[in-house]
Amino acid sequence: MSTPELDWYESSYSSAQGASCMESAVTEQAVHVRDSEDVRRPPFTVGREGRACYVGFASAQLASATRST
């Protein structure tokens, strides 16, 4: 499957202007991620397990930053 055929969706954390955002496309085998500001750049692809690890890490970082403010 080539990436233009994927169903991309924007992060729920995107600003109204679309700045600083990523888009994801989920398939059975992987999650594809791209920069919404420059969709001409190739996306990177991670397995579902890799994405789950990243989301867990990012959530922990956000929680830690929120507690320290």
C-alpha cells in the first residue's frame, strides 16, 4: 500500500490553525505518521507496539511536566 492511499487523520491536539501537528494513518500492520505542515515529506512508519510505547512515554512526559508547573 502506498501512503497516498491511506486515510490520514489529524491529531486531536492540533491547534485551530493546524500548526505543530502530526497526522496518522492506521493499518492492520502499522501506524504511519507524517507532518501535517509538509505532507510532501515521506511519513515514517512504526509497528502498533512501537506506537503504543511512544504514546505511553509521551503521556508520562506530559503528566510529569503538568505536575511540575
